[in-house]
Amino acid sequence: MPILLNNDFKKFWKEKFDILEAIRIIQKAWSEDTQRQLISAWWKLCPSFAQGDGGDQGDTPEITDKILTIARDLELEEGERGPMPTSDIKDLLNKWEDVGTMVLEWHPNQADVNRIGDLYNDNAINYFRKILKKREK
């Protein structure tokens, strides 16, 4: 993609890029990661929970389950900023609901919107719902 000047970037952002395109990009990126790649990456971060040389563990559900459980327990996805405030999670969930409603109302292809919305909801938004549910217990 060529370097865009400020006005070109603004024009591109307004006319050529929308939430549906962003979701398609995310979907494509996720579909290119294999289970083996994820296991191999985690092996470098937490070798005590994987076996082999880091690239030849096989696609064993036990290793995958351990890695996912540890990541959830440690909340590694939060990064260095610390946990996301509950008020921000609630705000995000409300905004996601508003976006979904508006896109369904205005987008001509309801099937695509539902399919991609469900994919994003299942892979991204549910993460925040689970955190909120855990905190509200």
C-alpha cells in the first residue's frame, strides 16, 4: 500500500474502509494461523507445558487446553496496562451492540453481516463478556 498523505488517508478512511472490511481483515488473519503455529509460539513462552523441540509437538488437545487455561488464568492478553476497567468493558459491549444494530439496519447483505458479526462476536467480544461475568460473580 503506498504511503498516503493526510488528505488521502482521510479520504480512504471515509470512503473505502468500514467496520465490515475491518472484520474481514481480522477473519483472514485468524484463518491463517494454524494450531501448530499457536502451539509452537506458546512453547517458546511456556516450555514446561509442551513437549518436543518446539515445532514438533503434534496437534494434541491436552497441550492446547493447558496453554489456553494458563493464558486465561494469567490473563496474558491484557498486556502491561493491567486489567481493563469494568466500566470500559461495559461501554465496549454497549457500543458493539449499537454497531451490530446499525450495520444490520443499513447493510444490504444481511447474510454476510450476520456471519461476520457472529465470527467477531464469538472470537473477540465473548472474551470481554466472560471477564465481565467473572467480575460480577
